Amino acid sequence: MLLLALIAFVGLVLGVLLASLAKEELKAGKKYFVLLYKILLLLIIVYLLYLAEINIWLVGFIFGFVLAYFARNVYLFLGLALFSSLNIYISFLIFFFGLVYGTLIYGRKKLVKYIIICLVLFGISSFVLLFDSSLLLAFTAGGLFFSLVRKV
């Protein structure tokens, strides 16, 4: 389980490192990174809804969407996705998402502080292992959908 979380989160760090090595290509490739960001989020959302029980999709999805308006850090919901599913496919999707997201946030002020906040929120979400995961999968999909529809 720790290995899955490590694989998933290291994508963000590698994405920032990749962006620092290829600064010239960031501006030209930004539209492709945004498109890939949205595609990967959509894949994660669809897979989470596939794993969730169908009778609680709507309730969890709407609740997650509303909460995401207040808690806008996507890594909180990605941590919830990983720890509520404990699925290697989700781990790799989060890794690839982190690569793309790391390149998109590279120019942000206080980048190291932001990455630490993402790590803390990602780690805090491991407490969902104490709860039923079916509702959490739909909840997480709703929160990630909010991240999908808002501007990067």
C-alpha cells in the first residue's frame, strides 16, 4: 500500500523536475498539457465510478462536487481515490496525472510549499481506510469532476 502511494505521489515531483529541465517547451506545450490533464482526470473519474456501487453514485458525486468548491486541492481527492480503492491502476493514473500537473504548476510562486501541502493532504486522505469505500469512490469522483470543469 505504501508503495502504491509512493508511486502515485512521485509523479508530481517528477513533473516539476521535468518542467525545470525543459523550460523552453512549457509555453508551446501548455495546451497539450491542459488537454492531457483533463483526459487523465476524466479517466480517473470514470474508473472510480466503475468501481463504486451504482445505487450511490449520484449522492456521493454531488456531495464530492460541492465539497470540492471549498477544498480545491486536487491531491486531496486523488489521495481519497487511491486509498479508497487501493488499486494499482488508480496509482498509475495518478502518477501520470502528477507528471502533467507538475509541469502545469511549475511557474507557481512558493512551489515547494504547495508540493508539501499536496503531500500532507494526500497523506491525510489515508484515513479513509477506516470507512466504507463505495460511497467514497463516488464522492471522490464528484470532487475530481469539479477539478475537471474548473480552469487549470
